[in-house]
Amino acid sequence: MISGKSKLMLRTAGLSALAGMRTMSAPALLTGSRRFTERNNAASEILDSRYVTLTVQALAVGEMVADKLPFMPKRTWFPALLARTVSGAVMGASVFNSEDESMLSGAVIGGVSAVFATYASYNVRRVLTKTFHIPDFIVAIAEDSFILGCGRKLLEDQFGKDETVAA
């Protein structure tokens, strides 16, 4: 049987891994979760702002569109990797803070998970397009669907069913 702390760590790693796939996806899903933003803690206070929510979600949509463009740099390019790492760390810190756990521990789990997912998703996408000759656009759409579906499920598991997820 997995303990509550272990479940928290696994869910945090999973949610932060989404940031490794799309930098803004994890924060967009989190800001769209009423169950998260209703909690009274530092992270939810910052992320509950309507301005922050709209900005983060607009950036996430823009990133999903830009990802399909052929001239975009690789996700493993250092500035992109750094942004994904920071996004994962913020996600991890926010989730841990919402459970009154150490934000630093959550940030470390989140950042490491985002880096791992960046390289894993890059290599999976490369194999699918180069080895199996699946068009990159199709793989990117499937990746977006995976991110949204997994993100919603992980948020539901962590914070409970939420009828108002906006992302």
C-alpha cells in the first residue's frame, strides 16, 4: 500500500512531467483547477488571480500552436529546458504547498521530473517521426491530448473532482 506522502510525490512528479512536455501546460491546468485555487495557501493565492489564470492559459495555448511550427527550437535547447525545469519546479512547489508540505521538496521533485520528461518526450517524438514515419503534426496533437487528459486526471486524483477546469 502506498502512503499518502508517496502518492503526493508521485502525483507531483506526474504533474510536473507535463511541464517537461509543454512548458506552460502544467501551470495552465493548475490555475484552471477551482479545487486547487480554493485552498488557502501561498501558491493558490498567487495563482488564483484572474489575470494570472488568463495569462498562463493563453501562453499554454500559444505554446501548443507554436509547437507545430517547423522552425521552433528543440525542447532540449538550454533556454527551453531551463524554462521547463522552472515550470516543473513551480508546479511541484505549488502542489506540495497546497498540502502543507515543504515547497523546496516539491520544487526539487518537480524540476527533476520536468527535466526527465523533457528528454523522454523528445526521444519518443523523435522515434515516432523518424522510425515509424508518423507525421510530426500528428505526434504533436497526440502529445497535446495526452497532456490534457493526464493533467486533468492527476489534478482530480490530487484535489478531487472539479467541474470547473478551464484548461
